[in-house]
Amino acid sequence: MRTQVGIVGAGPAGLLLSHLLHREGIESIIIEDRTRAYIEARIRAGVMEHWVAELVDEIGMGARMRSEGLRHDGIEISFAGQRRRIDLNALTGGKSIMVYGQQEFVKDFVAARLAAGTPIHFEVTDVSIHDVDSDGPSIRFTDRDGAPQEIVCDVIAGCDGFHGICRPAIPDQVVFERVYPFAWLGILAAAAPSSDELIYASHDNGFALHSMRSPQLTRLYLQVAPDEDINEWPDDRVWVELQTRLTQDGKWSLNEGEVLQKGITPMRSFVCETMRHGRLFLAGDAAHIVPPTGAKGMNLAAADVLVLARALARFYRSGATDALDAYPATCLARIWKAQRFSWWMTSMLHIFPEQDPFARRIQLAEIDFTTGNEAGARALAENYVGLPFDDGPVGA
């Protein structure tokens, strides 16, 4: 097979990149080691920054997002027996966030790519990449029928996540990592959301988060130890702890329902600054991981592929490589700002092991200042809705 851009991974990064390239007349082929059913059912983050939702509209993919997604103009932070609202809309000149499940985003873009004739090879195995230092790199794999295949392309986009095969193919990586001493126990519950907006709670027992995936589904999280045994958390215990941490002001209670999914997610900050090697470019979780507190993971992936799509459009129009050469630096400026914000939110709201009373009082003072001071609230809001892109449309 021959194409212009070979994309490894059919998650949000790979699918969005393929769609952006298609709009510029650039061909791509996507490979994915999971089934289509799996990636379309995989529950992940669902918060879109303002500019991401606008981009989805701009490229003609926003109809279902706007009809089924949930626009939020604020978030709430609960601490010390009270809850305060951060008015995202008022503090950022009218911006908001969109809650739209990642699995729904994936469904939309898989359908669009297949309808446009973009090949997506699901359930591939034995994936490897070759000759990335040449003008004709290739991706080799075994297809789901057991036949060996090869894609020869101009560029390979590694959108295959933290555990994928693309990042390990880059020698002499510059990597930064921080592993946090806690994890999130998350549940998906068949219960109507108890609030119109997300609630971040800092409690002496630990952090909790109230989120949602639809008017019928609530997504909830509890801070737990990183080595926590999920069998020690039956549903009744989960609900008791959620009620304790989230209902601090005593004015409302949490809607409960059947627990549909339950899992524990470790938390880390990770950046591979070597986002390019020859004709191989990393994007999304293949290059960076953020703790989920700041809701930045999917949004950073979208930022990476927008930068890459613009650079590739310039390359194919004129042969210029300056934007491709600048790809890592352009992305990293945004990545590190998102890492800082995610680290700050995580550090402010979570209880650390062996945290002394002095440190806890400092945390509470930080939350009090941030939520009770316009400058502090604006800084949080501007980061939360997403730092702007100023470079125009995809082909700029």
C-alpha cells in the first residue's frame, strides 16, 4: 500500500488528524490493534476545551456533539464544608467547555473516515515501523486475516498511546516523568447527574469528582491508594465515600444508580520532548500523559494533530519543512503549560500520604484564594477552557 501519511492508532488523535488531512486533500491510512467495537465503547475523558468544540464545528463534525453533548459554563469546587462556582463563561469572555464522551467522538470520526474512503485497518498485530530516517518510511503489520502488509508513506504519525510501538522506536529520547502517590477509582453509573456542572471536591478523606457522560449517565471518581485492591471497594462502600466527600455543604445529595463500570487509574505526568525522529511524529498520549484533574488529555491530543496537520498542509503545498521542523517546539510550549495546570490542580485538591496539618491548611488557603478572588478564579478559568490557537484554520 502507498499513502502520504500513515497513522498508527485510531483513537481521537489519529482519527482527527486523518480528518484534518482529508480536508487538505492529503491521503492517509490508519491502523489500529483493537476492534472497531472496542474503540467505540472505550470510556475515556469527555471534556472538550472551547476551541476544540469550535474546531469540531468548523470541520463539519459538530452536529451530534451539539445535540447530545452538554455545554458547561462553569465548574464547582467543594472544600471545607462549602462549594464555590467558577464562572468560566464570565471570566473568559464567553467561553465554555463541552462534555461529550470520547467514545462518541470516536464513533463520529470512524464513521466519517470510512464514509470518505479512508482505509482503517482494525485488529492488526505485529506492528513495526521502518526507515523513518528516509523519504519513504513504512509500517508493517499483520492484518486481521493473518496476511502480512506494508504501508509505504511520506510521514508516519504515532498516535498509538502511551503503550504503543512508535515512541520506543525513537532513540535518545528526552523524557520527564512524575508518578503521583495516589490513583482514581472511577465508576460509570446509570444515574442522572446530580449537578448541571462538574464538581471538584477536596475532602480530608481525599479528592472526589462528580462528572457526567449524558443526562442518564454519571461519571464519578474517588482518590485511592495507587495499589488499592478494587475488590475492597464494593458498590455500597463507593457510594458512601462519594456521598461523604461530595456533599460537604449538606444542601444536596448524590443520585445513585447501578454501577456499570468500575476501575482504578494510576496518575502520572509524562512528557517525551523528542516528539519527532526523521519522518516519525508523535502525537497525543504517545508523547505525553497528564493527570486527569485538569481535563487536558484529549485536548492536548487535538492540539498536537492540529499543529501537525497545518505543518503537513504547508509541506505538501510548497515543499517547505519549517513548520514540520518546528513541530516539537510548537507543541511543547502548550504541553508544558497544560502539565503545569494539571499538576497544580492535582496538588491543590488531593490529600498526599503523610500530609501534615500545616500542608493541609496551605491547600485550603490556596483553594479559598483561587475560588474567592477574581484574579485567581480567572487564571483557573482561562486554563480550564483552553489556551487559544491564533494561527487560523487548518491550512494556515
